[in-house]
Amino acid sequence: MAHILVLGGGFGGLAAAHELRRHLPPSDDVTVVAMSDKFFVGFAKLWDVAGLRPLLDGTRPLERLGRRGIRFVQAEVTHIDPVAHKVETTAGTLSGDGIIVALGATYQPAHSALLGQDAYNLYHAEALPGIRAALDELTEGRLVVTILGAPYLCPPAPFEATLLLEERLRKEGRRDHVDVVVSTPAPLTLPVAGVDASRYLADRMLERGITIHTESKVDTINHESNTIRFTNGETIDWQLLLAVPAAAPPAVVANSSLAGPSGWIEPNRHTFATNADRVYAVGDCTMIATATAQLPKAGVFAEAAGKIAATNLAADLYGGDHITFDGYGFCFLELPGKQVATVTGDFYAQPRPAVRLTPPDEASFRAKLQWEQERLTGWLG
Ligand SMILES: Cc1cc2nc3c(=O)[nH]c(=O)nc-3n(C[C@H](O)[C@H](O)[C@H](O)COP(=O)(O)OP(=O)(O)OC[C@H]3O[C@@H](n4cnc5c(N)ncnc54)[C@H](O)[C@@H]3O)c2cc1C
């Protein structure tokens, strides 16, 4: 009887655990260990702040994994021993015959330290009540959405947030008195999607009167004067600041022997195998090089990798075919008015990712909603 440990209960971990359950005999155990006892998709946070749907409506408890023959342990993983297939957790030591690491990403500490007092982490679920209250009170001044560094999760999300919030202010009759600004240290809005998609996205913002600052790296945030100074010398003031910190590997990952020089796990980009036997790593806790940068940190890719890693780990244990990831995937790009475009293609293509933007429509918005519901119900229904 084999026992597989899946570390993390997000996109990568849930996809992997269900795929393992499909491949392994019922007598084998699959255990998911996660700090959080809930799952929701990232964009549900944006719908919450944009006043479109409360986060709770898109949240499911991980304890429901038990209905599918998957054990759930809510605990923090504090040490990973990949050779012995053993992990230390706040609920005790767990050991198994194989491990899939899907612990996601945390935020760069230096960026988190810049926040506080009307300057919130747009991506952090725990910041949502503060953001909601601050948005309700925002009647004049400037709303600034700022990307603090790269890589960050889901490249289009800060721009989607800007557009959805601009729409909310407009609908609520506050837009005439509130300036909306977005900033990024990158030269384009969406470098991973290329010049044309970046131009398209920038045009959608400009036509709504949103000011875009590219090549604007935040130097300091002053909470006395409510100003941001960029390294290019420019300064802007804000009434409400929503920031997106760069992603960082969780300490337990960076401190493990699985981590590469970057602190992230750098598994084989086709099989997701790590440097240890029967240990795979998927999703945001990994760094996967592409021709021009890195595979985006997105649920779509974490899920695809989770399924492939699970299939390969089952094949390690029982034989059968190992499978590989070809680099194909997509990112949603949501625009106001229930319109969704997608950036789709081969992210592993040479000499640069071969991706294209499909025009936005309402059918793709419905497809996005269905995509979320299939995961909530399929994994935790
Ligand atoms: C606002 C926003 C919008 C987004 N929109 C999209 C989108 O439209 N499409 C898309 O594909 N992606 C989107 N994303 C990105 C997506 O949410 C992430 O890329 C995805 O969640 C990564 O999956 P993961 O399994 O690697 O990590 P996560 O989903 O973050 O899961 C990590 C898991 O590990 C657990 N964990 C972490 N550390 C420990 C520890 N030490 N011990 C125990 N457990 C631990 C956590 O509790 C969690 O269960 C968005 C993200 C945000 C923030």
C-alpha cells in the first residue's frame, strides 16, 4: 500500500490529488496538507472588490476532499525531506512513498513592508475587508494600482482589477472625482503576451481615462504624505493604493534541498520531476524558464502541471506511461461588462512564446465562470 503526500491545497495540489486518486488503487492513501482550509480561484478576489460577487460565494472547504477518498490535514509544512519522503508539519511528521510539492508563492518581504495604512496588498484575501471599506469611502482623489515587481501572479490581474474598479466607480457616480492610475515596472502592460496584446490592453484602459505608468518601479511609499516615488524620479499621490507585490518562494521551499539557486524549485519543465526520486513540484512554487522569461504563475498552468506530475508519480510506482507538458495554455483577460478575452498559445515556443489574443466576448465570460464552477464542484463538490 502506497501513501502519497500532496503539499498544498490550491490549483496544483487539488488537481494532483484528484489525478492520483484516479490512477492509484483504492487501498493507496492520498493526503493533502495545507495551511488554509479553503479553496477559491484568484479572480474571485477581484470580483469581490469590484462589487460583482462576494468571495464567500466562490469558496469551498478542503475538508470535502474526504468525500473523494482524499485525506485532508490542515497544517503548516515546516520542513521537507525529499530523500526520505518525509515532512515536518505543525500537526506532526508525515511520511510517504512520494511527494508532490504545490505550496504556491508568498510575497517578497521587502514589498510587504512597504504596505499598510491605506496601501493594501490587492492579492491578499486577508486585505479584502480593508480594501472593501476603503473603496466604499473613496469619493475623491486618486486610486492607484501598482505592480511592485516581477514575477507576480497572473500577469493580467492588476490591469483587470484597474478596469473593473474603474467601471465600479463609474457606475456608482464617483468616477468624475476619482482619478484612476496603474503602474508597472515593465515597459509593456503584458510582456508575456507581446506587443500587440499589451497595446490592446493599454488602449482599453486609455479609452476609459485610466493613466498608465510603464517603466515605473516603486522606490518608496510615504504613508504621511500618501505619495509614491518611482525610481525614475516621478512622484504621485494617492487616496487609495492597491499594490501587487512580487512573488517569493515560501521559506519551507527556499530552505529545502529541492530549491534551485533562485530559491524556487526548478523542476523538469516537461515532467515536473525534481532532483529527488518520486518528488515532483508544480505551480507557483516553481520557476520554469521559457525562451524570453518564465512560465506565468497561473492556476491554469499549476493545474496542468499537477495532473502531469500525478500521472508520472503513479507511473513511477506502478509502471505505465510517463507524460509531458507541451507548454500550451491560456490566460483569461477580463474587461468590464462581462467581456473576456484570452491569451492562448505555446508558452514554450522558441525564440519567444507563440501566443495570441482572442477578441473579448460574453461567451468567453460565461466560459470563465463555468471553468471556475467545474473546479469548485469537480474538486470540492
Ligand atoms: C487576483 C488574482 C487573479 C488571478 N486570476 C487567475 C486567472 O484568471 N487564471 C489563472 O490561471 N490564474 C489566476 N491567478 C493565479 C492563480 O491563483 C495562482 O497561480 C494559482 O493559485 C497557483 O496555484 P498553486 O497550487 O501553485 O498555489 P496556490 O493556489 O497558492 O496554493 C498553495 C497552497 O499551499 C498552501 N501552503 C502554502 N504554504 C504552506 C505551508 N508552509 N504549509 C502548508 N500549506 C502551505 C496554501 O494554503 C495553499 O493551499 C490569479 C491570482 C490572483 C491573486
